[in-house]
Amino acid sequence: MPDNLFGGIFDSASQSVISVGAFLLCIGVSLIIGLFLAVIHGYQAGHSQSFLVTLALLPAVVCVVIMMVNGNVGAGVAVAGTFSLVRFRSAPGTAKEISAIFLAMGAGLIAGMGYLAYALLFALILGTAGFVYHRFCRYKYRPEQCKTLSVTIPENLDYGDVFEEILRQFTKSYELEHVKTSNMGSLFKLTYRVELQADASEKELIDKLRCRNGNLEIVLSKRETPAGEL
């Protein structure tokens, strides 16, 4: 195979050219790193197949780009700006997925600079640390206990602390999100974010609220925003 087959048309004698062997070695190490990261995050579940495949290939893609702009500061800045504009997923990602993407990009960047041992060490340490943190430092989020509570009250009722005693009895935490007027200002609609206690009775909670708000409308619904999103 002729040596000039992999040469660039803008190569010069003063410019170092990456050998085919070094190129293949960096690509191979980057693919191994990507596979390791994909296995680590795939074991934790909750990721789609397309995300895991992207995560496996991302270090190699970044590695090639960095190798191609090696020594050119202007091109490196342009590439960094391009990667900052790329949307890796059409749907918003969780904090865990975004950290995995940055980890894969960082490993690919180190490999593209030629520090293959550092790239492997970086991926091994941070990938293992991320796995351990997600495995053992897990917040017990129970979606069945996290609700949105909407209560309608008459305008002459002070909503500041009228429901505090009841909410403290049935919830672990609660927060008044917003207040809205309705029916030409004669009614107020209060919306709370609440986390019910494990043994709390929803019917008993609603019954006690009805005694305070004059038997007006009360809605206890599932919280829409997932806790895992940024």
C-alpha cells in the first residue's frame, strides 16, 4: 500500500503527519474505552440502545477530530465550538446521560492527543466512580408519593397558612407553586408540590381539605416533571 495514500494534499515537510499505525492504535483504544463506558452505563438500565451505541462511538469520533487538528489552535477552538452546539439527543437528557457524554468526549480528547494510557486510566477511574455513585448513593424517589395538589378556595379565605396543619400531617414535604384567581376573582386556585408520607391516606387528606375549603374542587394528580431531569 503506497505511503502517500493516507497523505493530505496540504501536508508539507515541516508538518508532522500521523502514521497509519498510530491512527489505528488511537482508534482502537478509543473504541475500547467507548465500549467500556457503554457497558458501565448500560448495566445501570434506563438507557436506550441508540444512546449506548452513541456513547460507544463518541470517544473514537472525538479522537479522530482531535488528531486531525493536532497542532492547529484555531481549528481546535472551532471544533470545540462545533461540539458545544451539537445536540446528542432529540429529547432532553438526564444529568446522568449528560455526564456520560462529557466523560466519553473527555476520554476521546485525551486519546486524540496521543496519551492513550491516560485516556484508559481516565475512563476506568471516572467510569467506575460514576457506577459506584449511582449504585450506592441513590435517592429513593417514589413517583407514586410525589403529587401535584390543586385546591380551590373562596376569596375570603386566607390561603397563607390555612392548610399547613393538614399538609404537615400527611406529607413529608410540600411547596406552594402558584396561586391563580378564577370565576371573576371570587375563587383562588392553589397548586402545591407535595410528597406524601408512606402510610398517608389520600382520601383522608382530601376529606380534611374539603372541610377547610368549603367543599370546593380539589385535584390530587401525578407530578408531571420527572425528578431525574435537569
